[in-house]
Amino acid sequence: MNISEIFLMSVQSIRGNRLRTLLTMLGIVVGIFSIIVIMTIITMLQKSIENGVSQLGQNTFQIQKFPAMMNGGHDAWLKYRNRKDLTLDEYNRLRGMLDAKFIGAEQWQMGQVVKFRGDETNPNISVAGITADAMKTNNWTAASGRDIRDIDVKYTNDVCDIGQDIVDKLFPNIDPVGQIIRVNNYPLKVIGVLDKQPQLFGESRDSYLVMPISTFQAIYGKLNRSINITVMSYSKNDYNSTIEAAIGYLRTIRKVEPGKDNDFDIFSNESIMSQINNITSGVRIGAMVISIIALIAAGVGIMNIMLVSVTERTREIGVRKAIGARKMSILYQFLIEAIILCVTGGFVGIVLGVGLGNLVGSFLNAQLAIPYNWVVIGFSLCILVGIVFGTYPAYKASNLDPIEALRYE
């Protein structure tokens, strides 16, 4: 018999016992479903977070007072709070020492209200004071109008670029460029509207406004307000060396003693994703362990069912061997039956896992995703379980004595 005939016989045998087949596959479905649904949700969250934190330009890192993601609770916060603020003077000195494509600075004030004539926004606008290079390092571009320029910073011009949420709220029917708005009762001329930013978990990130950092400090003051320094290297090749150089120069500028930890932190898109991967790695491992345990239990169930099937089909096996069926044909048939059960159950588990995972993720406003690598892993595990737990029943069936099998009732 060729392999195609053996395969067809395996399928016919499985279809002849549908209830048993469904119950046997159930364990595989549960095992694969449990890992795929969790990995789908994690993939969706990671994809949304990755898009959300990718506001920095390519080959760009940021130097800031606090870590981007803080662990350790209140004590850790106190430690970082007691660090010296990064100042505009330190930024200017670093800019003179570091060789990089762009070096920008920014300061932030959250929860502000923007007013235009009789209308105003909710108190959820983030206001940033920036240097001209910060437009490049943050990947901000003006969809209309123009960017903040060096001359605006030099002469403390009362100008600003606004995000799309402010446009939607205050300028639904008119062009905002050239209009005068008020921030903290300070008049600013709108010179540009910024491109829309990627959403984070379905939430808009366009509720912000940028102005020259000199104007920002004129409004909010210079004291007790640390700046962020954003640096873009010339290329990916010199990215790491630029980070090392920036750390060395800034330690010198801030007089950090040799052997002591940096009194500032480096943030980049890559570092954030690395921390997120570290956080989710435990969940992945846990899901993998649970799924493997479930698959082993399902595999034992399959082996038991296949052994029962061998016993029930002893006379059939005897007849086939009596008319010339080889041991390998019998072995392949029962092994293929086990693999078909596992792969079919795995397919159902993957479909259910991806579907339910995306459904749950949609409630978190996460982007739709399919964990392709885990789908491949899931199918591979199914085949492995089928081979491992189907081999012994198949071996037992292939080694039945045809004379004894024909006598069996």
C-alpha cells in the first residue's frame, strides 16, 4: 500500500468513530487554545505598545531624569526624585561636545487648557517647550504651516504648533494657522498643525502643543523643571557608540564620580520594548508550561484511545496482515490516525485561540494581531504529541500475530 491509501484508510477510521474522535481531540484543543489565546493577547498588547512608544525617530534615544518604566514603588521614586534636574545649560554643553545628527531638548507641562475665543479644551493638553532639533528627534512634522525653528527659540517667539485634537476641538471649520490661542492665559500664534500620532490602545495621542523652549520657560519658569535631551545618531551603525559618548560627556558635565551610577536614565524605543518583553516573558513561560501539561494529558488520552482502538480492531488487523499487509503499513496507519487527531485538534484550538484573543484584545483597544510564530509552534507541538503518543499503539498494532488476531473476538 502506498502512503496515500494508508492516509485514506486512517481518515475513514477516524470518521467511523466521530464521538470518540471529538472527545479525543478535546484535550488537544484545550491545550493549544490555552497557549494561543494568551499569546494572541500579548502580541496585540505588544503591537499597540510598540506603535505607541515609537514617537522617537529612528536611531534616537532620550536622556531624562526618571526611568521610562519605574520599579520599586515609592522608595525608588524618592531615589530618582532626588537626582539633580537636567538643565538647558547642560543640554547646550552636551550639544557642543557630542557629534550627532540632531540633539534636541524638551520640557513638559501636563493637564493644560487651551483657549480660542469663547471655546476651550478639556484640561488634558500636554504642553512642550522644545528646541528646533526636538522636532526631528521626536519625529514631529507639520502637516500644514511650519515647524518650530531655531530663530523662534533664540528670540522667544510667542508661537506654537498644535496637535490634531486641539484642531478638532477649537477649529472645526477654520484654518488654525495664523490664529491666536491662549495657554495659561498666555497668547500664542499657531504657526503649524502637527501630523497625527499613532494611537496607544485606541486612545489619541494628539492632545498636545509644542512651543519654543525659551517661550515655555517664560511662561512656566526655569526652576524645578528637568528637561529631556533627545539625540539622533547619524546611522544605525554609530547608534550605540553615540549613546556611550553621550553618557560619558554627560557624566563629565554633571560631575558624576567614577564608579558611581549615572544620575540620569537613557530611554529609547528599543529599551522600552525590551522591558515590556521582560515583563511578559513570565506570562509566556507560564502559558507554555500550562499548555505543555495540558498537551501531555491530551497525549496520554490519545494513547489510551488508540490502544482501545487497537484492541477493538484486532480482527481487522489480523485480516489485513493475512492478505499481505506489511507491519510498516499497519504502523503508519495508526500513527497517521494519531497525528491527524492532534493536528485537527490543534487547528481548532488555534482558530478559537486567535478569535477569542482578538475579541478580548479589542476590549482593550489593542490592534488586531496573529502570533504567527506561536501558531507554528502550536502545530509543531501537535505533530510531536501525535508521534510520541501514537507510536506505541501503532507499534503494538503492527506487531500483532495474524493467527492470534484472526482468532480474537
